Amino acid sequence: MAVTKHWTVDLYIGEHENGVTFAEARLITHATDGLRAVGKARLNPHDANVPEVGDEIAAARALRVLADDLLDVAADDVEDLTHQPVHLESR
């Protein structure tokens, strides 16, 4: 029977007083101390103010950074096991 694990990613989205939307992504697992990444979005003065779009951009950027950080952790783990340099590409 396959084993299922549960990892949780929490996204916290807000806006600074200067109008910058930010998102913080936190990965929670039993195997890591937790990974945290931040993404930001700023409204172009020529664009319509649609807060949902800023939320989406900031969240996507935070998740992209979190994914890259998780690949780095995995590469470090493989290097520790194999004692060989490893480079994992995102696809």
C-alpha cells in the first residue's frame, strides 16, 4: 500500500502602507524546520487597481521562491547522501 504524507503550505497575503502587496509562503513538514519565502507586487500607476491581481502576483512569486528553496534543500540532502555535487533544475 502506498504511503501518503501531508505537507501544508500556508499563504499570508497583505498590503503595506506604501501600496505594495506582499505574500509569505510557509511550508510545514515533519522533516524540515520550515521554509519561508516572500513575494511582492506593486501596482503600476497606469493599471486599474484590482487587488486580486496583486494578491495573485505576490502569491505566485512567493511560491516560486519557496519551490526553488525546496529544490536547494533536496539537492543538499542528495549531496549529503552521495558526497557528489548535485544541481536540480526546476521544470
